[in-house]
Amino acid sequence: MYMYIFILVTLLVLIGVNKYVRNTNLFLVSIDVLFSLSMGLRGTSVGTDTSMYGAIYSSMAQNPLNSPLFWKFPVYNVYNYIIAQIFNSYQIELFINALIINSIVLYVIKKYSKNIELSIYLYYTLYFYFTAFNITRQYMAISFCLIFLHFLIEKKLIKASIFILLAVGIHTTSIIGLIFIPIVYIPWTKKRFLVAISSISVMFIFTGKFISLFMSTFSNYSIYSNGATTTLSTQNDGNRIFLSLFYLGMIIISIVYSPNKLTENNISEESSTYLQRYYIFQLLASIGTMIGLVFNRDILILRIELFFSIFLIILITYTMKEILEKSGPIQEFIIKSVMCLLAVVPFFVQLGKNIGGMLPYMFFWQ
């Protein structure tokens, strides 16, 4: 655990230094190096999935077209093959995977977060960073879906189409990212948000039929049915509901502090953009939270939940902005301190339970 505490302390030091230096790009590069090195230099014993991905790498290194895995995730397999031909090292692939995931997450944070330091802190303490140690292939797909969302917001549809296709080619569950399209283009208000959340809740009644359809279409995901023991189950075992309850608290606070400007008819373009993004991230994070609460023991659905819950690290910064605008200096300090303390609880709880097999941390040469 000492390694992860060291990273947390280093992260806090870098945040403190950035308060004085105020160089966002330098700060983000420093964080990227810190996160990617610790993720990329780990041994295969760190993370319950790491050795499995090593086997996939070995399978694809020689002749990917003859591998039975190829057509299950062709983009990732071609990527494995290229890495094998250039570097001939699974350790190099671990590092490149880490660099891709962390760079994209940090880029999206830079583009949309209202408090970059807080978003990065939440990315680490809410265990999103650690989840990427395990389900690396899906997390690469999630990162591509983040870019897909970014290009949707920017109305760059060709680039968006490329990234969603790449994401699906890496992990089939990325098809769920198509839900981002109506979420981005609907002009949101508080009323529409509440209607959407209520409708989605009702739709969960039919989730069983959806799962059956998905399983029959993509048979390679049948391992997640009937309580199959997979590596993601180590992140579950009924403990997921407590994290989802924490997320729910954040969602409720975000709804309570929704901007009052929603009732005004004549607002600036900047305010309109801010409100739209507030509700985009609120809806996405809410979907993830509801999935985590209702389907906390369904491994396949929890795989889908990950595409949504990560947006909490963006949404919370919007909520904090709304709260702090109504607070004085002392209140602001107290609120920020409480937020940081609350966020570190899931970090120590999950790490203490060794969720995902993160302990002990070992470098690849050990």
C-alpha cells in the first residue's frame, strides 16, 4: 500500500506546486508521467487481469489472424501485433496502454473540468485509475468513448465516428457509447433531466431482456452470466453498492445545486454552454450511479456502468463551482477539505480490501 500512498502524496504535492506555478500543461504532463510510470512499470502480479492480458499479447504476437481471439476484439489484437513486432515486449505494451488511458482521461479533464486538480484527485481516489490496471482493454475503449463524446460536443462527427468504431473494435460493450449522441444533442433543462432519469429508471425493468439479446448477439460475453467468476467480480462481491451510495450522494447534491439560471429565458451563449454541459455530465453520471445501485451483482452490467460513472470526476467540479460561488473564504476552505476527505475514504476502503488485486505493488524487475 505504501506505493499508492506515495503516489497520492506526490499528487497532492504537485497540486500544491501548481497553485503557485500555474502552468496547466506542465502539471498535466507531470501527472501523466506519475500515473503512467506506476501503471506501466508494474509486475504481472499487480492486478488480477494483468497476466491474462499477457497471454492475449502472446497469442497475438505471431499471427493474429489465426488466433481465435482476433474477431472478438480486432482493433486491440492488431494493436497487440504491432507492439509485438516493434518492441517485442509485453512490458512496453503495459506502459503504452497506461500512457494512452491516462493521457486521454487527462485531456478530457482539461477540456471540461471546472477544477482540473480536483478531477485528477477524484480520478485517483475514487479508484477509476486503479480499475484501469485490470480491465485494461475495456478502459482503453472507455477512453476512446471519452474522445468520442468530446468530438460529439465539438460537432466533429467524422472524428467522433472514427473513435466510436475504434472503441467497439477494442471492446464490444463500447456500443453503449451511442447513447451519448442524444444526450449531447438534446437541449437540457432541469425538467427534461428529471424526466429522462425517471424514464431510464423505468427502462431498467426490461434490462433482463436487453442482457439476453446482448448475450445471444455477442456470445463471447456469456462468461459474465449466471454468476460467472471473472476478475471484475473481485471488484463486486456486494461491496459495489456502498461505492454507488457514495456516488448517489454526489448526484443528489449536484441536483440540489443545479444552476438557478435554468429558469431564465435570455442567457448568454457561454452560460447556455455551461448549463448544457452541466446536465450532460449529470445525466451520464446519474446513469452510472443507478446501474451501480440496481445491478451491483451483475458483472456484465457493471462493465457497462464504467462507461458512465467516470463522468463523476467532471460533474463534481461543476457542483463544487455552484456551491463555492455561494460561499465565503472560510466556508470554501471547509467545503474543499470535506470533499477531499470524503473522496479519500473509497480509496482506502477499496485498497484495504485489495479490490482488483492491487496489493502488494511490485515493479516488473522484482
